[in-house]
Amino acid sequence: MDLSRRLEALLELAEQIGIDVRAEAMGGGGGGLCRLKGRRVLFVDTAADLATRYDRTLAALAGLEEIDAHYLLPEVRQDIERQRRSKNV
């Protein structure tokens, strides 16, 4: 499965769990999850390459246990688990 489809799946998941997704140019290395005025906001850096956007989004969502209750494409689920394992090392 191509990376753009995986990123799309992650962004759809973020919206499903109530996270505002904002795509903005941030210089190519930014992006991530934060709280603004009590709401969770996921920034996706449109100036970054596709791999960086995917990695930042994956890292932001992997720490949220609530995503486990939602369907994810098997490839994306594997990436989430790999991300979680790397954080535990």
C-alpha cells in the first residue's frame, strides 16, 4: 500500500476520534499533535515530504490508546505497533 493512502487513513482516524486536522506549511520539519484552547489539533506540515508527514502523524497518533478501538488498515496497524515498540525501547 502506498504511503499517501496510509497517511490518508491516519488523518481520517484522527478526525473520527475528534482531533482537528490542519494542513499548513511549517517549513518542512514540523507537524504534530497539540492542544489549543482545550481541543486537540494535529498539524500536518504541507512543506514536508510525504514520508516526513506520515512519520510525524504516525508518531502523534501512536501514543493514543483510543485508536485501538477503531479499524485501521493492516499496514497502518503494523506501523502503529512498530512505532509503539520503538518508544518502549
